[in-house]
Amino acid sequence: MEIERWERSEEISDAERKVIQETWSRVYANCEDVGVSILIRFFVNFPSAKQYFSQFKNMEDPLEMERSLQLRKHARRVMGAINTVVENLNDSEKVSSVLALVGKAHAVKHKVEPIYFKKLTGVMLEVIAEEYADDFTPEAHGAWTKMKTLICTHVTAVYKEVGWPQ
């Protein structure tokens, strides 16, 4: 299976896991604000992604987005899911389970194209690298790049399982 092959070749080491968890603890202390920053940049850079959000798909102004209670709520949900993955990096079954739920909801219920996960996780890395530049060493960047790939690989595997596109 594709995921198993990836996990063997790109497994996150104990040292990388520690770097991700340490970096994330600082990021998650400001989870709502960081999450909002990530989503605003995501929607500004990829405005087509807003089509999946009836509550804020017509918002163009980043300040209006920042004030949106619906966007803040979604930011908390995104950050919470990432937090669960980060907290359970040593439990591959839990990580798979959480990302399977996220993938299935987005594929089946929301009909979100899977490419948006790659775009969103890329934006997430950009924002974290900028807002936590002192913590985002080359070692942290490498570890987080593996984390990004882990998320995308698991989520897109679920899309394949459910027979995307539907």
C-alpha cells in the first residue's frame, strides 16, 4: 500500500518528532490567531478555495476575514486537528484515524479537491516559518516538510479509497 511504503521511506525520526512537537507547542499557544493567519493567506493566495465555504466565500478583504466568527471557528478546527496529529506522532494508528476522518469529511461531505490540502499545508509551513522564525531552523523545516507530506499522503489516500471524484 502507498502509505506504508511512504512511511518506511520517509518516517519521521524521534529527533524530528521532538522538533515538530516543540515548535508546535509555541505555535499552538496562539492557535486561533495563527490559524486565522494561515486561512487568510490560504484564501488570498488561492481564492478558488473559498468556494467551499458558504459563510465567507464572498469575502475579499483580509480584515473582514480576520473578523469573521465562522473563519475563526474553522481556524480553531484546523489547528485542533493538526494538534491531535502532532500530539500523537508516535501513534501511527491514531494519526491515520484522525487524518482519515478529515479526508473523508472533505472528500465525501464537502467535496473539496484534494490539491487544496497540499496548498494549505504549504501555506501553514510558510506562516509558521515567518511567525516563528527563531524556532524554524533548517532542522525544523525538514521535520515540518515531512509532517506536511504525512498529512497530504494520508488525506489523499482516503480520497482514493472513497473513489474521488464522486
